[in-house]
Amino acid sequence: MNTQTNRKPTGERRRQILDEAIRIVGRRGYYGFSVQEVAESCGLTVAGVLHHFGTKEKLLIALLEDRDRRDAEAVRGGRPPGDPIEVLHDIVVRNSTQPELIRLYTVLRSEALYQEHPAYDYFRTRDQRALDWFAQLAAGRGGDPRSTARQLLALMGGLEEQWLRFPGEVDLVAEWDRAVTRIL
């Protein structure tokens, strides 16, 4: 029941849909959410949501790509790359302010281990890019940069999961800083 008076501009409406999808998918995973639920949460019909994204699968990929784009902008922040440890620290600090997004990624990373999952290829490609980037950051710090990159990626994901599971007990940033110092 979208009347002319409560219509939002397309960009604003897409942002609202993505934000609601992040919240819902982060709690229920891809298989546990419905476009109907996202639509109701946004005051739209299913057709209204699909008008902006086409399919449930495309909505999922759009919210993942949106998160990556926003993170990349935040990490670059208009400054040249600094010390790798500082760059990774900044990423973890940013992640510590976004439990909904971290929950979303944690749930979807696990679900997408199944090859038939719509985000399977997305996460394979994303992990490959992350490994390449982490290996560049680790180059020249001793040891095999690719192995170090895998350890860093596993450390980040594992600590985020512990932080989500034990929010009052785990200081994500402090645990990261202690561990990354040992690795790098």
C-alpha cells in the first residue's frame, strides 16, 4: 500500500531494502528469509522489492556487493595504504561497529560452502581476492605470504564468530591486535 506521499526515491528505497535484508538474512541465513518478510518490513509488496532487485538471489548478491563496496571505501578512506598491521587493525575496528553485517557474513560464509548456494561463487571469488590482498600485505614479513594470508583470513573469521557468540566477553579488536602481532 505505497501511496504517492510515502514513496521514496529509488536509491533511498534500495538502501532501505538492503538494510532490512541485511538484518533479516543475518539472523536467518539465505534459506531462512523470504522476500515477503523483507517487503513487509519495508512497507512494500513482494513485487515492489523484486522491482528493485529482480530475484531473491539477486537481492542476496546485491547486499553482499554493497557491503564490500562500503567496506572498500571505508578502508581506503582517501588515504594511501599504510603499514599492513594498521590497515588490518582499521578493518577490524570497522567490523567491531557492525555486528549485523558480521553476523550476515558469518552465516552466509557457512551456508555458501554448499556449491548450490547462490553465493557460493561470490564467496570463492571474494576469499580469493582477500587472500591475494592479505598476501600482499604479508609480503616481506618473513615466511610464506600465502600461508600467512590464510592464517589472517581464518583468524579474522574465527575471532568475529567468537565475538558474536560471546559479545560481552570477547574484545574483537584487542584479540585481533594480540594475534596479528604474533603472526606478522
